[in-house]
Amino acid sequence: MNLKIGVIFGGKSVEHEVSVISALGAIRHINREKYTIVPIYISKEGIWYTGAWLLDIENYKDIDYLKKRSKEIVLANVNNETCLVSTKGLFNRIVDKIDIAFPIVHGEHVEDGVISGVLENLDIPYVGSGVLGAALGQDKVVLKQVLSSLDIPVVDYMYFYDTEYLMDEDKIIDRVEELEYPVVVKPACLGSSVGISYVRNKNELKKAIEDAINYDKKIIVEKAVENLMEVNISVVGNYELQETSVIEEVTSGHDLLTYDDKYVGSKAKKGMKSPSKGMVNAKRKIPADLDKEMIKHIEELGKNTFKALNLSGVCRIDFLIDKKKNEVYVNEPNTIPGSLSYYLWTEKGKSYDKLLDDLISLAIKEYKNKSKKTTYFDTNILSSFNGTKGVKK
């Protein structure tokens, strides 16, 4: 009997559509001889759905109709099984069950540890990082603090909250200008290049901050790396063992790789009806033009970053290289990368189907290892609890 894989995607995130693209692309490559797919879509309103209509990207052109054709559900642990329960009507009804969860989600409210927490409480094996790793990977400020504490190189940066900027704009701008232009302004907890600006002067800075504040309460400003080369590597594994992919060089016609570069692509811009393939759209050179010493250095930095942030499953780690100084900085990890970075593994001889199979197997192994640990005590100390007698006042 095939294992049932619940592929979870969507979510209350500005990266909602990116998640749909990534998930449906992965679903096409999951081995149907070994696994049965159960799609689980989270709407922008946070409502969960399942049903066959969710498997066709064409149906997402009319979301309201798609919801009507799908079953509204919640996940619940029923008799130690993870069930998709319909709450419509007079009685709750189990409409399906899953053996393993495979979240393919991006951004806040999902990739940042929220989904991991839900799945931990359901006590189900799931692909990807746990709550801590996911949260660290999402917050660009905290991850830089963690990496810096371990002497993993990151660019100079500062951060602030939206309220601090609104209360004293000049003070924040003065702090930013201590980094010296050019700088990069980002929402601290988003991905997919949403709300990011390359800034050369004070006028651009104000506009960039106002744009970023539309997306997040915490803003990070980084010193821009000049003579820049952007490279990425994918890492698969857990805290015990990490495997690295080939390294790619990503290029753009802009100072930064934009959302359009990553997910819209030139064909979509020209009115093509075919759906985007996610990060596959970005212009890239695989493998990157690097010498053996630099390749080894980036591979080691990738593994060290993966372990430092408590990551698991597949991750894409982005690096910034100052070509003039020959210095490398960790930019950020993508704990559930667009397209799951499969294109970096095919170049190393691992097919997308094999990558997905490895991730599912790793999730099962992680769950079994975790199940061996003590998480609670069988004894109930409250059975002899005698009210408040003896409590110190």
C-alpha cells in the first residue's frame, strides 16, 4: 500500500502564488508508484482545502470557483492518525488521511516555523526544518546574529522597527548612512525578493524604507557588496550529514535579482500563457565559474550554515562574493526554496524524482529518531496534588 503524502502549499503570505508554482511542480515528479498524493491548499485567508481540482494550475485562475469545487478541511490527530476532517454540515467527517506531510510553502505564517509547529503537534513525519530552524531561516536579522556568533561571514548591517522609523525618521537614516551607500533595504522576514531595494542615496533610501514597511514591521539594511557575484548552493540533509549540490551563478539585468527575474520570466512578461517554473526562470550559469579552492570554501560554508541554523530537508543558501577582494558572505538561507532547487541537483546526476524521494525518506528517518527521545513522563505528579496546601506565599 502506497504511503500517502500530504503536500501542503499556499498560505497567508505575499509568496502565496510562488508556493503554488513550487508545489504543483513537485507533485508532478513525486513517484506515484510509491506514494499517493493528497493536495492540501491553504488560502490567503488561512482556510485549508483538499481535492483533485487543486492539482491543476489552470484552476487557480478563478480561486473562488476552485474553493467551491474543493473540500474545506482541518488537520486532526484521530486515533494516532493524521486525518483531513471536513467540518461542514452537522457532523465532522474524515475525508482522507495522510502518512507524511510535505510542506512546500514560502514566507511568513507558513515557512517561518508556523507549519512546522502545527505538524509537530499532530505528531506526523514531515519534510523540512523544525520550528527553530524554520524561524531562524526566515528572520534575516536573527540569522545574521547567529551566524556572526559562529564567525560565519555576513555583510555589515543594521536593523530597525517600523515604529522606530515613524517616531524618528532622521535618526534611523543617520544610522543607515553610517554603513555608507550603496545599501540594500529588505523586509526582515520575507523572501522571493519581495520589497527589496538597491539604494544609492538618501532620496532612494526613504522610498525603499517606505516600501519595505508595507510588508514587515522589522527592516534590515545591508551594506551592498560591490564587484558583486551572486552564487547559490543547495544542501540536503540534517544535523548528522549534509550533501551539497553544484554551485550556480545567478545573474540579472538589475542591481538585484527581482521577483520577476525569479518567478515571472521573459516569456510570461510577453504574454505567454504557460505557467512559470519558479526559480528555474532566473538567468544562471551552472556550474558557476569558480576555482576549486573557492568551490570547496562555499561548500563548507553551506554545510556550516545549514548545521548552525538547525536546518533539515532541502535548503538553498545564497552567497555574495566580492570579486575584487575575493571575500565570501552568507546572504541568506531559503529553508523551502523555490522549485526546491531541483535544477541544482539534476546537474549533479540526482533527478527531481530522486530528490523528492530522498527528502521523504529523510523525513521518516528524522521522525523515527525523534520518537526515541523522551518527550514526556508517564507519571502524573498531579494525581497526589492537594490543592494549594503547602504552596509558599
